[in-house]
Amino acid sequence: MKSSKERRGFTGAAALAQHAAGAIAYLKEVCAACAAGDKATARRALRQALNELETARTGLQIGRE
């Protein structure tokens, strides 16, 4: 049986990182839209960021199982 240190990685880690990076990009878009006063674009980008984070969270839960 592997120790907890040996079990740190999981198969979905790369996908999780990709979704987190996607969320960061959308959050930067939210910031830019807010600075420009574009409420519709900010809402759209925020929804997309939340979707990316939810996908990452789901992947993390699956990876823990």
C-alpha cells in the first residue's frame, strides 16, 4: 500500500489545471469589462469562469475517489 505522499498525484490533474487556468483567463476578462463599464460582458465572462471552476471542482472530486 502506498503512503499518502506517494499518492499525491491523480489522473485528472492536468485537466484540473487547464480548467483553473481557463477560469483565470475569464476572471481577467471580468476585470477588464468592469473597468470598461461593460456589465453584459462582465456577467458573461463571470458565468464562464464559474463554469470552468465547477468543472474543475467536479474533476477534483472524481480524482479523489
